[in-house]
Amino acid sequence: MNIVVLTGAGISQESGIPTFRGAGGLWEGRRIEDVASPEGFIANPQLVHEFYNARRKQLQDPTIQPNAAHRALAEFERRWTAGTFCLITQNVDDLHLRAGSQNLLPMHGELLKARCFESGDVLPWRDDLTVQTPHPKLANKPGRLRPHIVWFGEMPLQMDRIETALNDCDLFVAIGTSGRVYPAAGFVMMTPPHCRKVEINFESTPIDSSFDEVIQGAASVEVPKFFEGLLASRG
């Protein structure tokens, strides 16, 4: 049985990382276009850098750690031998990696990386970025680095691999996603007719009706329970 899992901001919220929408969310008090679009970066790159610098620092705070849901997915992947396992995440944090996930596709980029928009180089990056930050290999050309983040209006990463995994999957599980951001919200519709489709979320979403089963509850509780049950059913 080939399994595809999609995770969204809800799975990392229990680790202390705010979601984007709602009270206390990352967008509160900000226009999305100002901090998460190519046009916003062109208009005010320093503002965009400050926004992601703050998020980068938060992610590296010692109190931010993978939770039980991240760990359960990594453990399931390690133990699953009855087919393929692919983990697609909309999140830009590194919590899945820290938990031990291997076959991971971060479709919206990675916060702890920077990208040069001249050379296309993607670099590990844990420090602040500014409009004066030089590319390590292009020291005489500052201001060419940006966060390695897919902004609104840009194409998500690794879509070819994602589409292949979705077309071949027998079980699709969406965890902690809002059901409002495309193309991820449409992934459930890209699965084969025979595919079992399960949503695990703290609250209802606009795409609930597209799933065969909806489980409501905290990811840290429901994800370990669901995947342990799947392993048990396979002996």
C-alpha cells in the first residue's frame, strides 16, 4: 500500500509555531502581499527580510522541538515495509527533518535556507538576511539572496514528484491543513478513485467532504494513534 501524507501548519502549532491565519497568526496585522509575494519583496526587501529573520530565529529557539505527531510520522516511515511512503509538507520549518523523516518534499521551501535569485543556488542559512548580505561566492554582489520560500504567485517546489506520488497512492492522509491554499488543497482530488482519503485536523475545513474519513482532534494525539493502528493492522 502506497501512502502519501500532506501536513500543514496545524501539525507544527503544537510545537509553538504560529499558524498563518486567525488570532495570533503570522499574518495578523500584516498584508500577505507585503511579506509573502515577489512584488512585496521588490517593493520593500528589508521588511520581508525582517519578517523571515524573526521566523528563522524563532525556529532555532531551543524550546521549539518536534512533537509527537512529527515523531510518529518519522517512526511510521521507518517501520513501513508494505509499500512506499511520501511525506509532503506545506510547512517551511525543519521539524519533520529533526524528527527523522526521510522521504520529505517541502513544497513551499525551507526557512533555514536562502536562495540566490541570480544563480539559483540554494544555501543552508541560519543567520539573518539583509539587502546587503552577499552570496558567499559572489561577495562583490550583495542583495541577491532571498528566503528559500515559495511566495504567493510562485510555483510550489517538486510538483512533478508530488503528482507522481499522488497518482500512485492507496492512502492519502492530510494533517493540520487549512484546506484553503492551492494547489495543496486540491491534492485529495488528484488521488486515484480507489484511494482511501483521511483528514486529521483540529477543526473542520472547506474540503472535509472530499475525504472518506475525518478525524478531529490534536495532531499530537490523533496522528500517533492512527499510524500505530495502521501498523497493527498490517501485523
